[in-house]
Amino acid sequence: ALAVGCALDIPEYVRNAVESPFSIRAMLANNIDRDGRYYESSLGYAIHARGLYLTFADPLFNLRSEEYPEGLNLYDDPKMQSALLLPDLQVELAGRRPNFGDSAPDFAYKPMTDHPFSSVDYGYLERLYAMTSNPERKKEYGQALQYLADGDIDSKRAAEKSDWLLWHAEEPPVVEGGLPDYLESRVHRSWVAGMKGMALLRSGDQAAFLRYGPSLTHGDPDDLALLYYANGYELSYDIGYGLGSTHVHCGWASSTVSHCLVTVDENNQLGAEGSGGSLIAFADLPSVQMVDAESAPSYTGEGVEEYRRTVALMSEGGYLIDVFRVRGGTQHDFGFGSIGTELEPYGVPDLKDQEGSLTEGVNWADKIGKDGDIIGYPNKPYWKPPPGNGYGFFFDVRSGSPEVDWGGTWSIDGKIPTQFRMHILGEADEAIYASAPGLYPSKPLSSYVMARRTAKVAPLESVFMAVYEPFVRYASGEVQPVIEKTRRLGPGAIEVIRKDGKTDVVLTEKCTVKTSFGNVKFEGDFALLTGEGDRLVRAESLGCNRLEVNGKSIFSGTGVLTAKVVEVDPVACRVRLDHPVEGDLENLIAIFSNPDYSRTTAYHIANVSGEVLELQANSLVLGEGRVQSIEGNTLISDVPHEYARSVPRKDSTLFFDGKRLAGPSGKATKILSTDQGDTLRIEVEDASDFEVGDSIEYVDLSVGDQVRIALPQVLRFPQEKTSKTPKKPNIVLITADNLGYGDVGCYGNDQLKTPTIDRLAEQGVRLTDFYTASPTCTVSRACLLTGRYPQRHGLNIQLPGIEGNYGEGLSQSETLLPELLKPLGYATGCFGKWNIGFAPGSRPTERGFDEFFGHASGNIDYYTHVYNLKPDLHRGTETVEVEGYSTDLFADEAIDFIKRHQDQPFFVYLPFNAPHFPNPKNKRPGEPCIWQAPEKAFEAYG
């Protein structure tokens, strides 16, 4: 209709597209939230909807009519701008899009890329850059374009599938690439989408996602479900979505129990009014990213009074903490499912097999057809196989009585195999292990660990605590655990002893506990205490008012700022408080509450000036409507707002309860309840001032609201130093093989690109006079490690071939540098080319090095790691087979060694075999002997 109206100049058609209850303006106002997120609980559908909105934007931009002589530029609309500004990358976690709700299953291996990119985001950004009329915005979009294209806009434009750029592309921006601070934070760090109710926790290649907002269209009954990403996988296997009418989708994938959360009384969530809940706390600290949220309205039908989850991503330790509190009902099933059926239980000695599924007399898993329907039940779309809660789909069930520390270890046999362990710390009457189907028989199966607690009388109270541990994968392909031991200290308090010798204590509420480094008293929202042995070395906290260790006060003061709202400016996204707030509050979370509201509402802080808080949002208005009719104190709006009803499409989310409803000329009242059907029925406190035809707004914040800002705190406690024990320096000794001094830029070479070496030379020291008694690999290495001339240590020739390299080599009576450093407390590691003898007694781990990963001989093949066709890659003294480019393998091993020994002095000897010329003896007859390097290295030279 809009296209016809624009082409044939029919004002009614245009007006309908712009101003009607289902117009583009109504959709932007009610479907796009304050963070630019689309309302539906599925990211795939959200991206699709944005594409539909663009079909309005261009015709209206080019429209010229009596009513719109200059057209209508939706690209200048704040809601449209925020909807199109990096919607993919803002929610990308560990290189992938979270697949909550109706999204395809995500079970494949996918490592993170070096530079984030989304073709969807790039296309939107080109439109914003070309069409905005705001010069400041245009510059910002241009910088973001350069960032997204990694400086190569021409290549990205050439790869665009849409022909839109052919007609509308602007000249490429002549600015440096970069993101504004708030976008930088949302793309690379942890953040909260306050209206949508999504918390995104990021740390390197690990990430966690917790959705506490209402479950709306295309969502599942899975409030507070956890998604966890690590080691290139989504470890929390969300069964996903294909054809929405299949029996497996309706009866299993969309059940509450198929998700990683607590199922109450074996019922799906959202059986009565209510969905979603409140943010309680959020922190982005140096060593941990944390969210604490509740969603008791998800289980109002079961009388649940508390349904709360605290998740902490341990960025230093490399694992995830999970505390789930539930009060209400008589059965709590705390479950976590992952990919495949290679699940090894531990801590349940009396584990026994159980017939059938977790529902007596029902076993649907062995009756699933290729189309995802149950065989024998044709022509029943959207059917939920009885009992309708998903429990009948489990199979291979085992159960028993768990010990205090129990759980399971998954082995995921993907493109890059990995392992993953779930530790459950007490609080279970029964341990259950079970397998379950994927979305279709062609998809991977899943397997679950479930902790069950029951009571004869409600309300049952549970505090489930778990630690999720992705194993570390080394360059050799080996995987190793990172945790030595876990311990439950009390409700909401966990101690984790790590393999690297450190101990983490996580506190999620006020408590007094006994830890490995002493008695701890804590009052606050959250704390991570890290110790070494019996000594506390670091304390990171949120909202901490008091922290004591062994009776000594570590911190006592104000951990939380509170104030009352006295003025609200919805357009400028500002509130005035009843008193000034001070401190570095930018990007912290301000949580607003009111006894009349059904939940809290949270915003990141953009700026603070005295008593004025500026909030990160495009508006403080939750949506708009129009009064079609009035029945007593009920206003009927003909403009729908889908936040008012949950995914079952029959009950209210309670989302708007207590909010301020504002009309023209200062009219205002309070919303008591809403009912979204064909129209939106809004019961208000007093409708007497309103008239049919009034435009109305639902305002998120009101005068009288309380605001709470929890303050982060980081305290470090270095070991006391004395003049007798000066800190020992760490030593990293890197050597290159077959490299001439004239081969690097800092010595005048303008053909070879060596920017890192050049920077080291510029910032450090260059030695320009050097003499050698024997310029060969073997001899120079022997001199370097002994500090002696070759005439004295006796190794004055290059070791010949396999026989020479695997012989004694350097006399075993010589003392090497690591042998001198070890008695001083140094950790020692060698990663790369040895070349001074590999007979028993001559190998690195027998000559002072704690660890060795490298080759015994000379210039091995960079990829096959053979020397004269003999496999020549070793870990310690054992030969190993590892895939990869040798330079990368050695560097990765050295980095891992440094990370594991960062809290003690270390000596790393990193003798790369690069850039030695290729060895023809490593090739079989007919194989070419050419330079070897990753493609990205050759690309630098065109």
C-alpha cells in the first residue's frame, strides 16, 4: 500500500503506513526497545523484522507530496537508528549469535575470529551512513564503518549481495575506524539490555547469556535459562527450532525442562499470568563478569515466591559459577544439557539404570520420525506428546544418591574435540543422568545432568550451586582440567581450588564463611576473593559495605548509592535525583524500583552531573497507543503492544503494571493491568481525564522511583617486600633461526615487514657489535645456554643429521642457564628448536627445563614437523603428533606457560625454527620445496 501510495500519490495509503495503529511509527515505538532490540524472543526473527522496516524507509525518504514535501527520513528516527546500529555484534558472544527462542540449533565448532564482522550489521551501517542528515551521527557511522570493514571498505562493498549500494553508496568516510565508547562496550565487553532483559557476559573466547526479561512471541518458556560458550562450542545445547509445528519442537525443544534452568513441579513456565523479572545486580570486573536476576512471575501458577539466578564468568580462572535459588512448589529439577551422549558421571556411587523416560509409561524418544513428528500420530501439527512437559522424551536414564561433590564430564566429539565438566555442590536428594533427542534425528543427541529435590509440603526451598569447567586445550591437542577441587562453603558461597595453585572464593550474598585463607565476613551484593595458599591476594566486589578476613577489616564503607527520582525527561533520557551522586559512574548499572512495579528496570549510566543522571537509551518511553474507547477505568487502545502478553499468547506478562500512562496536555494516570487481545485493554487508576482519540505513552520511570547504583571495588594485596627478598625478574628469551641482521626493518631492510621486531628495537636496546666463534645453529645455542665459548664447552660443530641430533651433543657435564634458575624459584620452559643433543640425559627436561615442547633437530617441516622425514616433535621426552604451523604451536605453548606461572618468576626459552629456509630432505620425491607460512603471512605481500 505504501509503494502504491507513493507512486500514485494517494495520501490515504501513505497516511495509513505512517500513522495507523499498525504503521511504521507504531512499530518503531512499540516493537523496538530503548536499546534498539526488537521485541520478539528470537534473534533470527528480529533481524528479519528489521529488513521489513527498511521497506518503509526508502519509499518515505524519497516521497515528495503535499503532506510530506521533504519526504520522511526514518533514518533520523532514534528508534530506527538504534535498531540498525550493529544489532548483531552487540549481542554476539564468543563469535556466535545467541540462539534463544525460535532459533536454529548451534552445535558446530566455531572459533572466534580476530576481528568481529557481521554482514547484516555492515549493510545496515551503510544505510545509516548514507541517509542520516545529522553530521555528528554521520561521522560516528563512518568511524563504525571503517572499524567494521577493518579499514577496507572497498572489499566489503564488493562482497555485498544487496544492490542498494549501487544506487545509494556515499563516498567512503575519510576517518579513522573506531566505535563510540558505549558501542565499544556493547560489542566487546559485558552489558545488560534492560528492557529486553538480557545479560551478556564476555571474556575472551568464553561467554554466558542469561535472559531474565519476558518470553514473548517466538520464545520458549525458559526465563532465566543459561547459554554458555567456551572452547568453540555452545556447551549448553539449546535444542533449537526448525519447523515450529513438529511434535519434537512443541513437546520437547519448547519445554522448560529441555533448557538449562530449574523446572518446578515438572511444569512448564508461564502457566499463569506473568513472565520475566528483575535485574538484581550486574558487574563487569577485571577478573569476573556477573549477573544476578530473578523471575518469580514465570511460575506464579505454582506459587513460587523466589526464582533467582546468579551467574559469574570467571575470566581469570576460565570457568563459570552458577547459583540458582528457588522457593515454592514441591519438586525442583536443576538441569544442564550439553552436546552428544558421551557423559561420564562422578560422585554417584549407587547409580542405577531406569526403564523408560522420566515419565512412567511414556518413551517418545524412540518413536521420532525423520520429520520431527511422532510416528503413528499423523496430521497433528503443534501437538505436545503427553504429559506435555518434555519429561517423556528423556531416555537411557540413570539415577542415584549423590555425594557432596558430584556431577558429570562431557566429551564433545566435534571438529575440534573438547571436554567439559559440571560440578554440583550438594543440595540434591537425587542425581539423574539422561540422554535426549535433538530437534530431528539428523541432529546431535543431547545429554543432561539433573539435581532433584523434593518435599511433601510446599514451599520447598533450594539453593543449587554448580561450577562449569571447560577443559584447557593445548597446542598438542591434549585437554586438561583447570580445577583441582570445588567446595560449598554455605548457601551462595563457593570455593574453587585451581590447578595453577590459586584459590577463588565466590560470595553471592551476605555471609560468614571459613575459606582456605581464613574466616571471611562479607556484606554486599557479590565478591570474588582470590588467594594463594593461606594468603588473600585480591578482592573484587560489587555493592560491598563490609569485608573482613581473619578479623581484619579489608573494607568498610558505602558500597551502594541510593536516591529518589524527582523529575523525569523521557526524550532526553535524563532523571533528576533528590540529591547529587558522585564518583566514576559511567557505564555502571542504575536499577530503578517502585512498589507499584512488577519488576525493576535497569539502565547503563551515560553520564552524571550532580543530581542529574543521563541514561543510555533512545527513550524512556516504553511504547505508545491511541484511545479507541473507554469503559469505566479501562482505556482500550487500537495500537498493539506485544510486551503485554507472553509467548503462550493468552496471559499478561504484567510488564506494564504500575507504570505511568501519559496523555496530551499533562494528562497522566497509573496502569494497574493490561490485557492484549485484538486490542490492548489498559486498566488504569483513573481514566476520567482521557478522551477517545488521545495519544498515550507508557513511561518507564516516574517521580518517586528509587534508584540503586552498586559500586564496584577492586583491592589488591601484594606480598610484603623486604630488602632481603627483591622481586625476581621474569625472563623471556626468543631466538630466530637462520635470520640475518639485514633481514629486519630496524637494520634498514625495506622489503621484509617486521613491525613487531622493529618496535621492540625502538623501545628497547639494540646490540650492534657482535662476534661469533662459530655462526651455526648448534654452536650458537650451546653458547647461549652455557654462557661459554665453544672452545670451552667443546661443541664447536653443527650436529649432523638425525644421528648427530639424537646423540649426546653438548657435554652433559656443562651447566645450562635453567639449571641455575630453578634453585632460585623459577619455572622454566623451552618451546621450539633444541639442536644440542637429544640422547637420554641431554634432553631439555633433563637439563633444567620443567617443560619442553619442540623438536630435537634442525630445520623441520613447518607443518608436518618431520626432520629428514623422521617425526621430530616432542612433549617432554615423548614424540607427539600435532597439527598446525610450528611457529604458532610454539608461541601458544609459551603463552600458556606464562599464564600458568604468572604469579612466580619464570624463564621462557622460545627458540623458533622460523624463518629458516625449507629443507628439501623433509620432502618425498616429487614434493615441492617451497616457503611455508599461513596464508595471512603471504597476503601481507600481496
